Amino acid sequence: MQDFQTISQNLIKSLALQYEPVGVNLYQKADALPAELTFTQKEYKSYCHALVAAGEGEVLLLKREQMGCKLGTSVLGMEEDMEAYLDDGVLEKYGVGLFETEEASAETILKSSYLEKGNTQAALIAPLSYFNQVPQVVVFTANSEQVMWLLYALNYEKGGHMNLPQSGGALGGCADITALPLLEGVANITFLGLGCRLKSAVDPCDLMLGAPGDQLEMMAAHVLDMAKPIAMLKKHSAGS
């Protein structure tokens, strides 16, 4: 069995992460929920907000009603009436001035990645060290330099061009780094969007990276393999 506490500690130490890596499990309607947990007695502004809270140590079992961003819960497959929420999202993003036309807003939102409508009953979002089994997705909230090292780790064995598709600044945390890794088995980053940043209150320099859980052990090992170049950049940054 993998020791996720050790893996998490190694990643935090090697990359000087402010937030602990976070594991995410989405439970479909037919799935049994974790027996040791009850639903969290708290509401969050969004899925992205919950990711940051988990990175700060909170263990969260959440229903759709506990995450305020309906675009996010639609992406994660938690909404039966997701079409209405998507229509509202198109108008909201256009109305706030993020897109020149409603058509541009719709092109962004309606063509993003979505899990099966209404099939997700709950989300477990918790620090990586909490888990005893590999989570479905692992999410990092990190600055651009730390994300650089994580991308190097993902590309360490094969090299080559990395395809990092973006949802256009509207559905970053939910679609780009959670739904996409689940649907396609690939890691991805997000620059987040206006709503994501307003709700999660991350630092302006922070990004998020999500990877399928089965890539975690490989990523963590390759971060350790890169101890020499990581130390080289740290020394340079410190002015030594």
C-alpha cells in the first residue's frame, strides 16, 4: 500500500508548497459513501474554494448544495438540470464583460469537459495525506515555478510536446483539472478564471494542476529525481 502521507510530505518539502496536494474522489449514485465520514457541516463558495480549503488541511465530504458555483457542480456531474445553469453561466460571463458576445461565451462554456449529468452524488476533497487508497484525481495549488517542476515530472520519462488544453478561463478547476483528467486520463493545468479566483481567493501567481491518481507515484518519484536542478534554481533565486 502506498504511503500517501510520505508522498505528500516529500512533495511539500521538495517544492516548498504552501498548500498540501489534494485528493478528489467523486461518488456516483450507485457508490457507497465513505463509512467513516459524514457530510461536512459547512458551505463553500465553489469547488475551487473547497480545493483550497482541503489544501489547508480540511477533510470535506460535500453534496452539490454545499458548493455555490453551479457551473462547477454541473461540470462534475452533480446537477440534473445542468442546462439551465449553463445558460445562466453563458449570460453571466458575457454580462460581466469577459466575452464580446454571448456566442463567444457559449462557445467557451458549452464546449468544455463535463461528467455525466446527474450521476455524481458527492465529492470527497481532502489532503493527500488523508487517503489510504489512490484518489481519482490529485490537485496541486501552486505557484508557476512549482507547477513548472510538476510538469517536468510528468514529462520526465518521455519528453516531447505537452498538450494542456484550456477551457477559456471559465471552468478551470472543475473542467480543466478534474473532469478532463477523469475523462481522458491526462494531467492538465489551469490558470483559473475570474470566478475561480474570486471564490477561492488564491494568490495572483497561483495556478492549479490536476492529474489522474494513478500518475501520482510517478510524479512524486520524478520530483525527487530532479533534486539537483531544483536545488540549482533555489540557490540562484536566493542569490547565492
